[in-house]
Amino acid sequence: MNNTFSFFISVWLKFFFLFTPFFALSMFLSMTKGYTEIQRRRLTLRISSAVGVSCLMLFLFGNVIFSLFGITLDSFRVGAGALLFLSAVALVQANPATSKPSLEEDIAVVPLAMPIIVGPATIGTLLVLGAEITDPVRKSIGCLALLLAVISVGTILILASSFERAVGKRGLNVLSKVSGLILAALAAQMILLGVQHFFSVK
């Protein structure tokens, strides 16, 4: 039971930080200036739905995609890890953009769901994590953890105004940079694991 709970929490945390929630929050706030709270909540529901559906598909069918293209899991670990590391560096160094679309523009799927929350590095990491977990029970637990991570990010977006008042723009930037450091460590682990497995294969 403890192992199952630890696995659930571990997967949930990985997915949560993969979604770069505080960077997404900064972008969400900057792109929804002028929106009412009701409009923001409706937008959050569309974002969460798009993220949840796309991520579940990637997580569940990673092995199929690898088989289809003849890609080994270890090579994808290294490639996705490198891409994730570059994204982490950009997250630590860069400031969120402040572009503001019109109220009529549908920004739920693009750019907020993809690529801000589910970017190329996140897609690659989801494929790797999904392919690594082959046990049906653990795969189900992983799906639940993924859905909880989506709900967690959605909750942060719903409470966007409260977060902005509580921590301010500077605080959001600090939280984004901390997320970048965690993603960098996850990326390094993926790369090292891929290289280790590659050289251990005879």
C-alpha cells in the first residue's frame, strides 16, 4: 500500500512540474487581462479538457508510437531528456511573454494547452513515462496521477487572481524558475538512465 501511494505521489509530482504550472499561470494572467472571472473559469475548463485528453493519449500509447517508428525507449529517453533540459534552461532564464489576444480569440487549445502547458519536451517525457510503466495496475495509477496533475493545474488557473494578489509577478517568476530547476533534474535523470541502459545492452 505504501509503495502504491509513493508511486502515485511520485508520478503526480512529475506530471505536475512537467506542466510548468507557474509559468502557465503567468501566461494565463497576461493573456486573459480584461476577462471576467466567469470567462476565466470557462477558459480553464477548456484548457484542462484539452490537456487531459491529449496527455492521456500520449501516456497510454507511447509503446505503440515507438513500435510504429522503430524508435527505442532509451534513444527517446536521451532525446526527450535533452529537449526537456533546454526547456528547463529557458524557463529559468526567460520571462513570460506579455502578448494579449482579443477576447474573441479562442486561446484554450492553442497556445495555452499546447504548447505552453504541453510543449514538445512535455510530449516526449509523457511518451517515455508511459512506455516505462508496463504493469496494467501501475498504468492505471499513472493515469489517475496524470488526471490529478491536470486538475491541480486547472485549480491553480481558476485561482489565478488570488495567486497574483498573494505572490505578485516577481513571486510567479521565482516559482517558474524553481519549476525549471526541478525539470532540469528530471531531464538529467532521463538522459543518464537512457545512456546507462544503452551501454548495458550487449
